Amino acid sequence: HLEPGWLFTILGVLCDSDSSQLYPTFTHPNTLFEHLALHPDPFVGRVYVGARNHLFQLDKNLQVEVLADTGPVTDSQECLPPVTEITCPQARSTSNHNKLLLVDPYSMNLITCGSVNQGICQKRSLDSVNQIFFSTERPVDTQYVAANHPNVSTVGVVVRPFPERQPLLFVGRGYTSSHPPISTRNLAQGSIFSYEDTAKLAVAGRLSEYDHHFVATFAHQHHVYFLFYRRDLKSQSREYRTYVSRVCLDDQSYYSYVEVPLTCRSRAGKVYSLLQAVQLGHSGVGAGGQDVLLGVFSTQSTSSPRPSEDSALCMFNLRDIDTRINSTRDLCYTQMGKEAGTEAAYIEYEVKSICANLPTVSAYPCGSDHTPSPMASKISVEAETILDSPSARLTAVAVSVRAGHVITFLGDSKGNLHKVFLGPNGEVEEYSVISIQQNTAISADLILDQAEQHLFIMTQNMVLNTIMAQNFHCCLPSALSLVTIVEGTM
């Protein structure tokens, strides 16, 4: 049962505010917004927007503090930087799409990577995004970080394996050429933004056949996780499936790499195979709470690998995912990949390695040079859909937990924001749908600030800072009038 304060914690203004106080909004003419990030210090309150040909630094009210132009530049996907008329006569004026926008909270830098110049990156000041601390001027091929195509995804996360170590950048990039789909990049020593020869997911087969589409990556405890969909080349249909993979934080050789399929299935048996967005959250209260992955999935269009508008929300327990990953590792180390006589674990990506029959696994939780890799599971982790959206593809998810209640925010392809209550006993109640921008998809960068007082919503041409109601027992009429204000202004 929801308290009235929960039912009507409506976005836009504080409950006791004047109804004319609308939420801050940022737009910029003829600009395509692509990524969103927040300053790590909530008291600073800065917002960063990565766009086509621009980077914006905004204050907490979404007023522009700094604008940095990043394009167009003279470039060609066929040429290696630095691009000149002599070395690359086919180069043309090319838009620079923002592919990565990440805060390095350890060095207090902003990492930006674009689609031009083979996806090279910069380190910028969090106080002034037009101040560049480092840029790869004459990069080598191991410094090409992001996908060099505007429609091919790139994800990344900055981690520090140990407090005394320098931070690292883990990157997942979709297929555009022969670059590794997953790699670990140096941020502080040697050749910055490059990866060592071993610090990557090795693929012996043709990368184009797998065709990775990365959705998200995150660090949790001692591991980094990647979520993506790709072709399942082991199946006769070679259909796209969603996978979660895991590697140890300090594994510079990817010995510990394991990937497991994720299946989001309705009670009637419909499979939503293409992950669109995902968020790590926490369900329950105190020690009884569990880490969960809330993901929105779509079915595949019949004529292409593109997602359809038919989508659903699934919730996976991270402990179940870790259990299956650990089991896959152990079976491949000690049981030749077999479970009850059936193949359950195998070596993926046509790498010349085989599952083994080692005497013990406890000494090598993150692998070694004599353990098989990269490992994959034949057995998927399954979850039943908890909410479906048959006519508007779900594109974004954010999670708020207060007083043991889980509130999920979902964006969709029609520009709506859905608010869903997830109860401790499996209750699911969608209690609000607000039109943010009609027929314009909500970006996957749907971000709650650290205090969970502000929800930042982005579309391709608008950013909103919506203010969560701080008084959970605010009156019903003001909440209802707010819905009218929000919907009436779009």
C-alpha cells in the first residue's frame, strides 16, 4: 500500500511551491544532445551535456556556464589522425558526436570522447570544460577509444582497483573495425587512454559477426560488469541476445572474463531479447536488501536487428547473476564445462582455449595464465517481466529507494516518464505517466543526483532538472495541479 505522499511525489516543483514555479529547462538551437553527467560534488551542482559538436557546462539551474565547441572537424573514418589534406584527400567537414562523457572522481577530471579522429579522448576541467588537460594529438591505434560512427554505442566507467592505485577506464565499444569490444585504458601513466596488449577481451572470430551493441557498464565491489546484446553464433538462428559479462577490477589480462545470457520473458512466453537501458538498484531494507538490475528490454523487429516498440521491464537479482558467473567459471575450470553431463560452460569468441579439469579453483578466483578464458555460459539467468509497454519502447530507467520503497522511473520512445512502485512482496503499480516531450524519446541518461532530490531528464534537444518533492505528505490538490501544469506546458 502506498502512502499518499508516495503516490503524489510528482516531478517539477516542491509540493509546497507556487504552481508557477516550473522546473529548469535547457535547450540549444539545432543541437543534438547525446550524453549527460553530473559533478561528483552535489554542493557544486554542475551538469555536463555532451552534444553533437558541443560540450555544455551548466549550473544547477541549467544555465550555461561554459560552452566548448568540438566540431565540425575535417575528418574521414578511413583515415588515421592527424588528418591533413595530403594524408587524407577524402576528408570532409564532419560532425563530432559525443560518444563518452564521464567524470573521473579520483582525478576530478571530465573525460570526453568523440566520434571523429578514430574516437580519441580528452581530459577536461570540471570547472571549465573548454580547458583541456590532455588530448591525444598523434595517437597510436591503442589510443582509439570510442566507436567512430555516430550510431554505434560506446560505454565506459572509471574505477580504481585499490586506494593506492591509479584509476583506470573500462570501455565497451560496438563494432566499427577490428578494435577490441572491451578494454582497460590507462588514465595516469604511460600512454594515456591506451590499453596494454593483454588488457582487452580477445576475439579470434570475426567481430562483425558478433556485432556487439553495448548498453551499460558499472563497477560493483571487486568487479566491472558490461551489459550488451550481440548475435548468438552458437545458435542456429544466430539471433541477437542480451548478455552480462564480468571481469575482476585488477585483472589486466582478462583471465577472469565470463559472460552469461540474460532472458527477460513474459509469463505467456514472449522473449524481450534486446536490452535498451539498465540501472543497478537496491531492493528491501537493511541487511535483508538485495542489489538488483532493473532493465528495460525490447523485442526484435522482424526485418532487422533493431528493437521494436514492444518492450518490458525485468528485474534481476545481482546475486543470481554472480552465482551463475561463478558457476560458469568453476565448471570451466574443473568439470570441462559440463554440468550433469551437459555442456554448461564453454570458451567464446573462437579463442584457442578449452575448459579444463584443474584440481582446484579457490586459488584463482580471478584466473591466471594457465586457466581457460574467455568463458561463457550456455545457461541464461531468467526473469519474468514485471511491466510491459507494448506500443512505446521503454528507453531509460532510474531507481530511487527511500524508506524501503523502490520507485522506478522509466522513459519511453514517445517522450513519456512513467513512475512505477515496486513493493517488497512483488507488488508493481504504475501510478503516474507524465508527458515530457511529445513523440521524442527519453535518453537512457536518466539520472538521479546523489541525494535523490533531483531527476535529470534528457531528450535529443532538451534537458530538464525535475525536483523531487521533499515533503512526502504534501497535499493531494497541489500534486494533482502539478500534473496539469506539467502536461499543459508540453
